Amino acid sequence: MILIDGRLAGVLDTGGFGPADPALDLVAAWHMLDTGMRNLLRANLGIEDLEWRRGAAWAFEQRWGWSGTTRIRTPL
């Protein structure tokens, strides 16, 4: 909360920061790349299965939120 002269002046919403999960860096791959390119990226980065699946889960969660507000199709 931000107070000015003892009165509420604003609220900082930190919900968008997300947890410190490195799998969040993989979300763009799930939204923007097809299967072949995602597999190539994964092989070159040396991503382990659990982190890869977490990245997919984060992307799914985002895509689910977009489903009613956009017509963009993702390869997910």
C-alpha cells in the first residue's frame, strides 16, 4: 500500500511477478513454437522433463485465461 499524508494513495499488485520458477522462461516456447521447434529448443537448452512439463503447465494456465478474450491460436 502507498500512503500519502496518512491516506491510502495506491496499492501495488505483485500477483503478476509469479514464483521464482525457471520454467516460466519456457512459456514463450509453448505459445509461439510448433512441436518440432520446441523439441529443438529443449534439446539445445538441456531442459529436464519436470521443468519442461512445468513450462507447459504455466503456458496452459495462461492460455486458459485467454480462451474467452482472444482468437489467437497457439500450438499448445
